[in-house]
Amino acid sequence: MWFYRFRQALIALLLPWLLAVITQSAGRLYLLLTYGTPEALNGFGMDIKRMFWIGGLFDIRITSLLFVPCLLIAGLLAISSRSFQCWQRFWPWLAAILSTIVTTVTVGNIFYYATYERAIDIFVFGLVEDDTAAVLATMWHDYPVIRGLLSLALFAAIIFWLYRRWQRRLSAKPERKINLPISAISTLVILAVCFVGMRGSIGTFPLRQSDGQVSEVKMLNMLTPNGLIAFNWAFKAHSEDNTFADATDEQGEALLSRFLDKPTAASLTPFSARTDVNPLAKSNPPNVVLAVMESMGYHLESYDRPDRDLFGALRQHWLTDWRFERFISEGDGTIDTLNRFFVRSPMSGISQSSAQALDFDSNMFKPYLANGYKIIFVTSGNGSWRNLNQFLPRLGVSEFMEQNGLKKRYPQAHMSTWGIPDEYMFRYMEERLAEADKKGEHILIMSMSTTHHPPYKTPDGYQKTNIQLTDAEKKRLSNLASGDELQEVMHTLRYANDQLGQFISWVKSQPLGGHTIIAATGDHNVRGIGYQDTHELVLGHAVPFYLYVPQAYRDHSHFDAARVGSHKDIWPTLYQLSLSDTPYYRTGCNLLAEKLDDIWCQGYNPEAVITPQGAYILTGKGEFRPWAANKGLLLGDPQTMTPEQEKQFNRWGAFTDLLWWQLNRQVHGQK
């Protein structure tokens, strides 16, 4: 009788198991049909089939991991008729809960992909590590929360009713004995199938994260894992994000030798560099401002037209000062970018990690501190976000101004989801520069704006302009927003640009403008636009790099707008402009050098490296794509690499691991 009950439990659980697999596969199909375009997927039919096959195996694996333990519990309870009756009453509740979880995470993964163009990853923990209230407010604004919760409750009720009906139908059949040999063999077969299902594979290893790489098309790789397995990977990555691996000599020697293209011993010495002698900077140190602008991406900026002003007061400076357009962010999230700016950390959570109090050799403020600069950090957002108010003072930031301090200083400022309007941040920066000039201080101000961030809303009283988009442009941006929300995206972009422009205009109008250098860039491109076309692989990371350098400080600078770069090159460029004969930690190059450094120059993002000729795509199978035109960031079709290109691809393929090695080396105190 035991096997009959065990088999009934198996048949009962097959229904929720099958529905869970179908739900996750349906989520994958929905994403493909919604965000995949014929142009981007043309010629990748086999990859699509592989995506569904491997994705289906992931669905089977995660579903088996949920329901096989339920079956094993049922098997134990099947020994007794009374205990098995308790199981029959209980399992519909359990199955309904598990089915609701699967559905919830699947839908969550769909929305996550719609926002970030990737499956759930480590950044999902920003819900609790970012400003939680602000994140929840953004979700409330951007997603149908009430409708979703009601739909979820209705789904749970329906699915519970279905499982109870299913159990009643099974219970109506009378129990009957099955002979022992058949019972034993059947039990072994069932357990073997369950074991294979939980592994997702009959090979040496169970189905792993590396198996999710099925194509050179990023989208297909992102759709392969289901929401639950992706969340599991994210959880593991988050758990390990506070773990610093041992930076061995063997690993360091291999990575350094590969990147520097010559035998190199394992140490941090190759990262040591020194600025040129700069007599003017030594006798009259300039003020330096680095403005990091929320979501100042190259793509949306390109929608500007003479009759569609997206720049406001920034336009005149944008057109006349120095600006690099073939430029990419190194990080693809705000905190990822900032921590790379602060200490050259590829670990996005370094400011919250056990290493947050470390005296980093790679502290990018150190060269200015060594020259007597006062370091000021200003943000229109919350200072406790990602522990910045604790982390930055340890790096030498002596003045930390954030939304609460700005609100106290400017009571008329209205607090919104992510902070106060950027204009108050820039007003404070103006006042602080004027104060420094009066006191004879030389200061470095680094700022982080927040207004151009979802939920998009221009400050009350800001005079909006008429921004009319064509139908084709609206269609291209439909994944980001539509209707009034898309208009507000454009208005907040113009607002942020306009406030930056007004700040630059003020600096130039003051005597201090003759000794103040201003740099501006975006923290990352606007997320959610969608870049599935392989010709847009670089465009998804594109941000501008703007420079205002007073005439007196331009000696020995060679500006060439055609040069390529990335965030790693901003500090070395500013060091050379503003410091004299000063050591610094080098992981990038001076973009204004007469001759660019062959080793450290090129624009780097963990997914792509850009060169004057094109881009090396570091993800997938790896390839080189030339630029599609003399200007812009669209790529042409992949081409066979020359031996020199193979060497460069190999070098930059080691750079991400090299950044991790140097960070771990510092954390472990190995000199």
C-alpha cells in the first residue's frame, strides 16, 4: 500500500511541477517576443533554440528542487494511512504557495529585464542597500503594484482551488496493492528521475551558471536563466561580494604579464605613475570640479536638435569646450561607477564591505590630499546611501554635503524620491568655490546629481520647453517610457543639463573661472532603452566626457575629439592638468597627452573595450567590430582579427581580473 500512496503523491505533485515549468518558460517566451527584434536576432535561430533548451533545463532543475523534497516528505508520511491523509489535506496549500512564489519571481524577472536589460542579478539587493523608501517609491510609480498584488492574490486563490480539485479526484480512486518487485523498481526509477531533474544534467556536473552562456547575443544569454535560478546566483554573488580572494603572486604575475605584454613580477608597482612637472599648477593650484551626472548618456543627448533643446544653458559650453564622445562608463550602475572612481574597485559594494576602512593605495583622492587640497563631496541625494557618508571621510573627504544639509541651507528646496533638485547642489558648489577663493583654499569638488532618475519629475516651477519626438523616436524609446512619462524623461534630462550649464556659466563669469577646471560625465547610460541589436553593444555603455580647462592651464595639452576613452581615464587626465610632479595610482591614461600611452589608453567597460578602429566585445565568444561610421558609437559587422588585434583582445581580456587582483592585493595588505 505504501507505493500506491507514494505514487499518488507523485501524480498529485506533477500538476504544480508542470505548471511551474510552463510558467517560467512562458516568461522567457514573453520576453523574447516583447524585446527581441527580427533585426537583432536574424541569423541566430540555432542560438534561440539552444536558449529555450538550456532555459527549459534550468526550469526543470529549479522546479524539481522545489517539489522533489515535497515528494520525499510525502513518501515518509505514506508509511501510515493516517499521516498520509494529513499530507493529502496539506499539500494543496504548500503547492499553491510554491506556485505563487514561482509566478511572482517570474513576473519580477520580466520587470527587472524591462528596466535593466538583464536577468535578476546582484543589484536586486539595492532594494535594501539603496535608499529603500526611494526604491519602493520608484516601484510604486513605475509599476502596477496594486493591480499586480490583486492579480497575484487571485492567481493564488485559483491555483489553490485547482490543486484541491485535483487531490479530490485522486482520492476518489480506491487504494490497491502493487506487487513488491514492481514497487521497488518503480521507486528507484522515480528517485533517479528526480535526482536528474534536480541536477538538470546527466553529465559530470549539474547545470551551472556558465551553461547560461548560449550565444554572442546578450539578450539570449539574459533570457536563458529563469527568475529563481538567477536570484539564486545573485544571492551567492552577494554573499561572496564581501569576500576578498587571496591575491597570489602566481595569479598577479600571469595577469600583469598578459596585460602589460611583458614579463612582470607580482606587485602593485606597475600601477605607480607620476604627473609631469607643471610649474603653473605648482604655484597656482587650480580648483577642480568633477560632476558626475545621473544617467547622462550619450544616446539621449543625441536626440537634441536646433528645434528641440535638450541642453539648455549647457549648450554653449557643450559646443565650444573640450568633449569626448567616443567614451564609455566603466560601471553600469551608479554605485558601481562611483566606487571605481573612488578607489578603482570592481566590487560595487566596497563602500559597505569589511574593507571599507582600508587605507587604499588606489584612493583616487590621495594625489590631491598630498598637494594640500580640501576634498568636498556634494550630492543632491541621501548621504547615507550605500554608506557613502562613512566611507568617503575615510578616504580624505573633509566636507560631505547631501540632501539634508542642502535642505537645511535652502529651506525652499522640495524633497522628492531621490533627493532635492540638482540646482541646490550646484548653488552650494558655487558658494563653496567662492568661499574657497576668498580664503585662498584650493579645493576638489566631486558631485553626484540625482534628478534625472526614475520616477522622473522636474522640480516645481521649472519652465519646461516643448520637446516633440517623432513617431520613430517614440517607438525607439518605448521600452524606456511612453506618453507623458517619456516627456518627463526628456524634461528632467534638460533640467539636469541646464543646471550644469548654469553652474559652468557662473564659474566662467567669475575671476575664479581662470583657475577652476570642470569635468563632467554620466554615471551610466540611461537604463531601460534596450540595446538588443549587436551593432549597439557599445551604445548601451556610452556617456560623454566634458572638460572646461582655463586657457592658462592648457599648456602641453593636446585635445583630439576623436580619441576614445572611459571613466578610468578621467582622473589621470585631471591629475596632469592640475598637479605637478605628483605620484598617483594608474589604471588609465591622460587623454590630453601629446602621445597616448599604448598600454593604458582605450575605453574600457567589463563588456566592451573601444579603440579608434572599433570595439572588442569581451562577452560571449569575443569578437572585434569596426565602427560603422567615422563618428558615433554604432558598430559594424564582426571581422576577423589581425595578429595585433588578437594581442590587444587578449590584453584587455585580462583587465577585469587584474582590477580584482589589485583590489584583493590591497585588502590583504600584500605589498
